[in-house]
Amino acid sequence: MKRRGFTVIELVFVLAGVVILVVVGFVGLGIMMPAMGTARASALHLRDAVQIRGIGQAFTIWAGNNDDMYPLPSKIDLKDATVADVGRAKDTTGNIMSMLVNDGSIIAEMLVSPAESNSKISAYTMYEVEQPTGAVDPNNALWDPKLTGDFTRTTGGHISYAHLIPVGERLKMWSPTYKASEAVLGNRGPQVASTTRVGANTTTAFANPNSNTLSIHASGTGGWSGNIVYNDNHVNFNTDLYTHNANAGAASLHNPLTDTADDGTVTQHHDVLFHDEEGYDSNLFLGIFNAAGETEAEYNAIWD
């Protein structure tokens, strides 16, 4: 029997069906993709929160065994066997976190966020618990100084997370005070070039609008978002730079930033987590520090 071909009308219907299937497929994919992206972002937020909470718990455990104070390398490396720096100059982010890895409270991989966006920050996988070759005296060293937070080096760094600057009045918060308003750890933030206050509102200008930190937990609005650990060890996912995710115009719970007018009126301002506002000794200031010392001026925060 002679095989019959498709008529023009039949071909039109077949092609129309294919077009419909393709369109439906793209529409379905378009609906699914945002959902898939949202689910992935939520999973990263959760993994990151679990990870950073674990570091916060390690801080608390350390304090329980060390005079109720979070880790300070200067307090334990009294014989200068680990690093060449003397005294409080030892209290850099890398040394602080390396102490916790050395005593088994955390593993080095926990120091890198699962949402990390900077290729110069990666896990330190060759941690040397015994006789670290980078130490001044490997036989008596108390941590591996090759683990570093300084991602500005050519070889990069190993830490995603910022912490409260442990100097001056902030040392009172470098302890498990169990105050839910005191931020001590968090995803690192962008460098703030300036702040502008109008009434109780505080707005910020970034030094680098393309900062890597804006991609860690991208909010889609050009702003910053990230997990913050407070001194009662609860974790809050912030979608702005202020303590406790306070909305613009609302005073945060921990808010030492006040101005008193001639008539006695007191105005409270946002405490910006990653900006050291002038004129305040106990404002929250989180960063990754590659230099430290006895005074705040000796600390150096690094940004990307």
C-alpha cells in the first residue's frame, strides 16, 4: 500500500502542538526557576546559619574555660612561641579562629561560608595541629598561624566571617553576656564609606558598590544581607546593616548612638554593624582584622 503523507492542515496542527508544548515548557521553567533559586538561597542561608552558630558556640565554650572571655591569642601565647607578634598584636582574626580549630572546637572548613563569593577565600585543608611549620617555635606552638583571615594576600585567606573588634569598651561584649542585642559574629560586610543621619534615619554609602559581600546572600536590591550571631547565641538573618534588622527610622535594641540636643531631646541612631561611627566607644563594629593591638587605631579591617 502506498504510504500517505501529511496534508498541509495536519502539518499545521502538528507544528502548532509543538509550539504549544515548547511555550508551556518555557513558561513552566520560568515559574520553576525562581522557586528553585529561592529554595537554593534558603538552603544556603540555613547552612550558613548552622555553621556560624557553631562558631558562636565554640566562642562560648572557650569562654567557659578561659576566665569568661572569648578567644584572645595574646592571653595564651605568653611565651611568643606561635607568632612573632607581641602582646595584643596577636589578636587578629586568623589567630583567633585558628585557636578554635587547634583545640577541636571547630574544623577549618566551618570558617568558609557555603555562600562564599570571593575566589580568594577558601578552606584551609592542611591544618597542622602538631608542630605547625609556620610557627616561631613549632614544638611549643599553640595554633597553626598559616590559617589566616587575610584574603588580601596573593595566596588568599581562609575565613568568611567577621567578628566584633575586641578592644576598648567592646571588650565588655567579648564575653558571653547573653544579651540578645550584642552582635559578635556575622557574614562579613561591605566597607561603609559614609553614613548620613536625618532624625532617627541612618543611610549608608558603600565604598565599593560591587563588593563581593553583596553577593554572599544577595538580596536582589543592591543591599547587604547575612547571618549575625548575637551574644545570647541566637542567629538573625539580617537584610540590612543594622542591629537586629531594625527598619529604617527604628532604633535598634543595642543602640549606644545617641545625640542630645540643647533642649535635652535625645535622638537615637542606627548602629551600623560594619562601620565604626566616630564619637562612640561601644558601638558595634564587625570586621576581619589582619592587624591588632592595644588600641583601636592599631586594628586594621580588610574589605572586598
